[in-house]
Amino acid sequence: MKKSVMSSMLQIEKDYRGEWVLIANPIYDKAERIKEGRVLLHSQDRDKIDKVMLNIKEKKIAIRYLGTVDKDLSVIL
């Protein structure tokens, strides 16, 4: 599902809990956290996000996972 309007990060987190989200034109606060942005795509499958990301025209994007990470899982940033 694609959205064309800017949304606050709080609303994005509420709407897409447990999913990967591709955000265009993210606006950051002083602590470099996303305050708002435009959701281009959301999915539980990260591969779908990656495939779309390769073909978008947006210059500024962010990808966020909006779920919890299992404590036994290692994450590389």
C-alpha cells in the first residue's frame, strides 16, 4: 500500500506496527530521530522493501522496522 501524504512518525508507528516501512523525505529532529515522512511502502517482508527501494526516484529515504526484535537476535547496523 502506498501513501502520498506526510505523516508523523508516531502515526506511522501506530499504523504499521510489526512491519518494515520505506519512508520518503524524512524530517529529523535534533537527535536525528524521524519526526515525519511520507510512507512509500510497508511490508512484513524486507525483501519487498529492498526491491522497491532500488527503483525509486526519491533522493532522501529511510527504512525502519516497527516491531520488536527478539532478545536472542543479533542486529548489524
